[in-house]
Amino acid sequence: MELALLVIDMQNRFQAVLNDAQIIPRVVKVMQACHDKSIPIFLTQHHDPEPDSIICKFWKPIDRESHDWQLIPEIENAVVQEKDVIIAEKIRYNAFYQTRLNEYLLDGKVDTVAIVGCETNLCCESTARAANDNNFSVLFLKDGNASSTKEFHDATVKSMEYGFGKAPTCQEFIKML
């Protein structure tokens, strides 16, 4: 198994959701474990360059380079600049859409992605589904994803386990490495 970690949209805009779900320390531990095992890490930062995009009909736009767009400090501090790849051009829920993520993964001969981040039922789920569509195995870290409601989170985890991948805990994932 050639593995990569995808850290989805752990940005200041979503700080309250991340805090409520209490995933930040677990995600930092997962990142550290991946660094220790030389597993590549790709982090996304969502922004909305098109104010008339469908996403902006549901959410207030995130401007690139704004405070909301920045990674939360705990994640920023866990990034290893020489190793980790930040995908700053993400403009849709799906991190593969109009980014170089698929190219990076294929170049690295990755066949499995582990997904953590925010929000479980939007960007994380959309990215997991796209990974599956692109023929990557998916590990959806159930306590490493955050959503605005427990119901949304639990429904997505159940869906992931049913037909898209496995959903280990962060601790189970670290033990697998």
C-alpha cells in the first residue's frame, strides 16, 4: 500500500466546527506519524474566486489570502515546508476538481488516501468519493473529520464504510503505519 494523507480545509473559517469536534490534536498526531514514516501529506485550502459559483449560494465566500483562508495555527505549525504540499487552489468541495492533486498522487505512485479535515459531509466526503472514482482506496478517519452536526458526520461515516472505503479511528490508523 502506497499511502498519502489528505488534510482537507483545516482553515480559520472552520475553527469553531473543528473545536467542537475536538479533532485538532488527533489530526496533528496523524500528521506527525505520517512525517515519521515519510508518508506524503497534501493539505487543501478552499477559497471562492467566483462569487456566482454554486457553493456561494450556500456559504459566505472565502477570499484567498484572507484570515478565514489561512490554515489554523495548530495545523500550520505541524506542516513541514520541505515535504508537505499545500493545494491552495481548491475551489469546490472535491479537492480533485481543477487541482493537481490527482497528478501528485499518481506521480507518487499512491494507491490509498487517508482523509481528515472539515467538513465531514461536504469537502471530506466529496474528496473521498472523487478519490474512489479515481481508483484510490480510501481510509476515512472517522474521528479525524469534523462536521457542523453529529448527524451529518455519522451519516457520512456510515456511507463511507458501506461503499467507499474503511473508516478507522486516528489511533487505529497510526497503528497501521
